[in-house]
Amino acid sequence: MKELTPEQIKNNWHDLIDLVNTTFEGERLEKLLEMYDYFEERMCLAPASGKEHYHNCHPGGYVEHVLHVVELSKQIAGMWKQSGATINFTMEELVFAALHHDLGKVGDLAEDYYTPQDNDWWIKNRGEYYKHNGKLQYMTVTDRALFILQHFGIPMTELEYIGLRLTDGMYEEANKNYYVSYQPERSLKSNIAYILHQADSMATHIEYDMWKRGDHDAVIVDQPVGNSDTKETWEQEEKSEKSKRAHDLFKELFDD
């Protein structure tokens, strides 16, 4: 099982909170910070899955995965825009949905979603280091995410709801009616869900590859500066040519 150092877990948490502070503002920011403060200890240590051959099955894996999905969703949105896709959502909406698509994996207000596997046979033969907590009321991860957000009174736009709701794509049977439509008026009115699903799938496969290779480096993400309530971009200082190209894509994506 991959392990993150305490310093990596701490840095990832700080990156997550910095992202929240620089993306949102006003009452919604206050409510988000209240939620993150409530879950801080549990969220910092939560894994992203229970089996090592899935993705990020290690303490700190949840936050690492969320940061990964946020960064990839921005990159993918830039590529979609550059290729001619319609982008009718803001950066804030994209980041909100990416940040909270797996929020249900934290558990409920009292119980963790995953608990350590106490059966050595399952660990050795199945690679299952965590098991689902039987004390929880059954919900899908997405439904629990939406429940937690409403519990803390955190509002969302329609596009944020659609993006978060459909990030799992067709892996969630309930999403089929959204993705498979034979009538134009019932088709999705935004590409945000397709982009988020692509980012989540990409992050999951990359994290699996990292596990196979035995990589132990934490995910490094570029942090935005400032807030975006419209399609104006965040100004970022980029040190490398690669980062500069990504910045230019995001500027083009969210400029009016």
C-alpha cells in the first residue's frame, strides 16, 4: 500500500483549503470552511478507495485524489475549449463540482465511510485495506455528498449540481437517463459533466499507474489566485513553459 508522509498529508490539506479560499467568497465560503473544519481530521486521513488496486487506497488518498481531479478538470476544460467545445460554466462551478464529487467518501456526520480491514486474509489475498462501515445508512457516494452539502447549508448552481451528480458517468446506473437521450430536448445542456467524468476517470487510472510503479510523491497542483464569479480567469504566475501553456488555455477558456 502506498504511503504518504505526514508532511505530504499536511501539505495536501493546506493546498485544499487554499483552493477553497481562493475560489469562493462571501457566505458560501464561510459555510464551506465550516464544513471543512468539521471534517478536517477525518478528511485528511481518508482513503479514496478500499482496495490497493483501485486508486489511492492509503491515508490521505481522498484529498490527494480530489486535488488531482480539480487540476485535470481545468486542463481538460481548456482542451475542450481549444478544440471548439462550448463552455457555458465558470471556473468556480467546475472547481466546486470537482472538489465535492467524492465528498460522500468522508462518511456521515459521525462515522467514517471506510474503516480499516481487520481480516488479514482479505488484506493479503484481495488487497482490501479498508472496508465499508456497516454503521452507515446506505447511500451512494454522490447522494451522501449532496446530503452533506445541504446539511451545512452550502448552495450550488444548477450546473454545479449536474456536474457533481454525473461525475461517475455510466458507472452509476442512475446516471443513464442523463447520458443516454434519444430526444434533443432531454440532452445535457452543458459539457461540464462530460469534462468532470473524464477528469475523474483520468485521475483514477493515473493513480492506479502510480501505485503499480510504486510512486510515493504527493500530487502537486497549481494554486489559483483570486476569485472568479464569471468567465474571467484567475491570474497565475507560472514558472515553467508547461504551466504557462496551461495558464494561457485557462485564460482563453474563461475570458468573455
